[in-house]
Amino acid sequence: MKILKALLVAATLAAPILPTAGFAADIQWKPANGGSCDQVCSAARLTALYSGVHAPGNQVTQDKFYICATNMNGYRPGYNLKPKWASACWVGYGGKEVAAKNYECACQ
């Protein structure tokens, strides 16, 4: 199941995770309990995986799109973004972007 979730996230995001990222089997999924993925992974002495940085209006920030997943009628990949959207995993569901409060963070 863990490998299936990792492959789902990697295939859906279709972006390089990190230049140093390993194989999907190296990814560990940690329960977030409403926390920021970088803090959740750091607490486990791991690094949170991300797919890019937030660039509103082409203004690049240091705010990373951390990779998360949640089970909403099947696992869905999403993002966790500090500071405003760090307490949920934002996923596409029913044609909308929704905040999932029960989610896991991709760590390595």
C-alpha cells in the first residue's frame, strides 16, 4: 500500500520532487494530525518531500509545496503549504480543491 501511494503521488504531480530524492520505496508516509509536513518529517528525523515552490504572480517565494496524501474514496495526492495552508492536505475532489484534515506526509 505504501508503494502504491508513493507511485500515485509521483505520477500525479509529474514534477521532480527533489534532486536528491531516491526511489519510491525510500519514501516514508507519516501521519500529520493537522501539522505542517516539514515539522512532521523533521520530528521523525526525516526530510519532507516537495514538488516546487509557491510563486504567486510570478513572485517566487521560499514556501514549498510539501507532498501529502489522503484517503477520500481512494488515495489522492495533494499539497501542504506554509504558512496559511499547513494544517491540511489540499486535494482535488469533486471538481474542487478541498482541505483534508486526516492526511499523511511524504518524508525521506
